[in-house]
Amino acid sequence: MPRSALPKVHGDGRLDLAVGGGPVINVLVGTGAGAFSILATIPVQSRILAVGDLNGDGRPDIASVNPGATVVSVAFAQRPAGCP
């Protein structure tokens, strides 16, 4: 079952979306017109997602848990080109 979180990863004030629940987590940015476009795909098996500033740099990071494998993965935010 897909899981999602609503981080603000792009820095433009619009809600963005992180969706997991399979072999990848897709990070999508809000277009402002009620749609999203894919910003990044993170190759990690995930069942549960959480978003927060985990390393204190002011950017949202994504933590995911795959309980079946007792694994916690963390994807630290990187500022894409063109982002404030």
C-alpha cells in the first residue's frame, strides 16, 4: 500500500509530495495548479515515511522504514538546481 508525506522540498511555498510503498520513494513537486511533477526517485524499499529536518540544515529529509526487513533508511535533502 502506498504511503505518502507532504514535505515542502522545493522551497517555493507549495506543498510537495513524497510517495513510497514499493521499491522506490518518488519525490514530487507541486506545480501550483493542483498537479505534481517528479523531482527525484529514491531507490529504497519503504512502508512508512516521515519527513523532517533530521540533520539541522533547514531542509526536509525523508526517513523510511521497511518493518519486514527491520531497516530504516534516510534520504538527506539536496538542493536541486533552480531551487532557492
